[in-house]
Amino acid sequence: MARRTTTVAELTAEMQKRIESSNELDGDCRGCEAPGIYVLRKPDETGCNWAPSAYRGAPACAQVIALIVREFQARYNVRK
């Protein structure tokens, strides 16, 4: 599947929407913030050209946020 290209701001906003609509952990992670985005110098082994910053929210939600980030890494690249 080809990745869509978007801006860092748009990608962050879309991830935030996904987090806010999540039902994982009975919706307890809806108040968490999307992690920041680092643009990589070259794509990683999967072809993704960005990585998330460290997650700083509720520890119980770390795995949920990581799954959402991986979902978005498979679907999007960012414009440099």
C-alpha cells in the first residue's frame, strides 16, 4: 500500500482525532495527546520517513498510543 504524503501538522491532527475517538481501555486514552513527529533523514526499513517523539501521557495508554502511531506510520509519510 502506498503511503499518503501530508504535513506534520495534518498528521498530528489526524492522530489526535484517532486518539480522541478510541474505544481502547474503555475510552480512557481519549484525553491523551498525540506524540510529536520527527522527520527522518531517510526512510526507515518499512519506508516510513517519520518517527514519534517520546510518549508522555498516562502509562496505561502507552501501548494504545503506540498501536495508533504504527497504524499511521504504515499509512502516511510527511513532506520535507
